[in-house]
Amino acid sequence: MIYSIQSARQVLQERGDTTDMALFVRTSSEDMRGWDRQRIVDALLRETFIDRDTAEAISREVEELIRRSKIAVVTAP
């Protein structure tokens, strides 16, 4: 289990995971993961009746809103 942003960044770098945002997501199990917009798309497709193009557009808008707000960590819930 990862407890800090610094250790999360180190683990992601060691695994070769990269992100264009310095943003991390704290999961419900308290793990820290790198930002992945595709998870939003997947959740929208699974939980709503929208098409993939709309889900991708929404995920881009969410990502941009988070980027502009300069949030560093997002919790999964």
C-alpha cells in the first residue's frame, strides 16, 4: 500500500507509468494511482446509456476542470 504522493510517483516511475498531469487518485482501498482519463470513460459507459464519443468528451472536460483547479490528489468516491 502506498501512503504518500512522493512514494506513489516513485512507484509509477519505476513501473514506467507516465502521466501528462501531476495528478493522483486515491482509491477506496487507499492506494495511490496515476491519473487515467479512460477510467472515467469506462465508468460512464458502464453506468449510463451514453455513447463512447460522449463519454470521451465528458472525460476530457473533467480532466481539464481538474487541471485548471490545480488539484493534486482526487479521491475515487
